Amino acid sequence: MKKIYFVGAGPGDPELLTLKGQRLISEADAILFAGSLVSTAAMMWAKNSCEIQDSKGMTLVEITDWLITHAIDNAKVIRLQTGDPSLYGALIEMVQALDKEDIAIEVVPGVTSAMASAAAAVETLTLPEITQTVIFSRVEGRTPMPKGESLHELAAHHCTLCLYLSITLLKKIKAELLIAGWLENSPIVVVYKASWENEQQIIRGTLASIQAQCKQAKITSQAMIIASPTLGARHWKTLKKSKLYDADFSHKFRKANKSK
């Protein structure tokens, strides 16, 4: 049977590949990887006979033609994508072309850069009674945003914002968040190449300062922007604690402590 695996390579560190993704790479006969974003270290498990091709200079048609050509019966062919294939990965555009050729599809999820960035910065994206909502989005540039998804409309919720593909638009981000009622001293974290060994950078600033800080650090691509009322909570003197671990809170696996 002809089949293509779309595998999430994660944010950069090859050890953040899923075990399934690593196994598939080790078994693959052909791998087409997004070389502009995926670390070549992710191919360390590939066998010597595996054909490996970088797609960074290829068009959509060239990518799907390559996959179709290599999808012969019993061959294990992988499209290796940065982060998670379902997020900003042109997955459906590629899958539609493969569907026309009756090629089976399997998607293997990966760690997305929002999670890797929060981990690198030791930040939480949610906190009890602060925010329980995380929005993954991007700022309108050459790709227009759908109606109702302008940044100031999303930011009006005052929850956590994880902004992809937007590092060159920090001036616009500041303007949109100010419209939504955020303050100039609202904390912002930018993580460049989250999890990439010897390349990762973490920039902490405010809505007022972050553009200048990123300019000074020469960060112009591959960066996650996190704006959240939870940022810096590690250093807060008081926190609303989770009910899950509260001794006075009963749940399926533990009865509340009534001895007090």
C-alpha cells in the first residue's frame, strides 16, 4: 500500500521528537524535510540507504510530486515538518494532492514551539484565576487574517497569546495590544530557536521595550512571542493554588483532609 507519513519534528532539539517519529525516521526509505526550519540532527536516526531531500527551495507542486514519486508500495516515505504538522504546516494543501493519487496518510504529532518556548523560559501559559485560555495565532502580514481574528480582537480576552511567524511585526503587535487595553509594561517573552542547542535565546521585556531588545539581539526569524498575564509568576509572592492538590479538595483519587 502506498502511504506517506507526515511527522512533526518538534521545535529543534531532536530529542523532542516523539518516540514514534524517531522510529519512523529510522525505518524510512525516503525523507523530505523542511530544511529552513528542521534541524538536520533530526535525521541522525535515518539508515544509510535512506534518500534524504531538503525541501526549502521547492514549491508546493514540487513537494507533492516528490512525495508521489517516492510513494511506491511498501516504501516508508516521510514528510518531516517543523513543530506539529497541523499548525502552520500547509498540511491540507499537500494531503489534497496525495488524496487524488489514492495515497494513504498518517500524521504523527510533534511538540510545537509555543510549548518549547514556555518550557525554555520556565513559564506557565495558564494559572488558576489568572487565565485558563491560550490563543495560538499570528499577526496579519502578507497572509490576511479572517474576519474577527485581528490581533486586537484576540488580545481583548487578556489571556495568553502565543504568536507565530510575527517577529518582524513587533511594532504592530504593540499597537494592537494597546488598543485591546494591555499596558506598556505588560510582560513579553520572545524565544528564538527554542530548544536548539547553542542557538536558543530568551528575551524578556515589556510591550514597550521588546522591539528594541529583539533588534539589538538581531532576532528576525524563528522566534515565538508570548504575551500573557502569567509571565513572571515564578517570582510572585502569592499565587492562587490549584484545587487538584489542595488538601481540602476531594476528587476521585483522594478524600479531603477533614482533620483541621
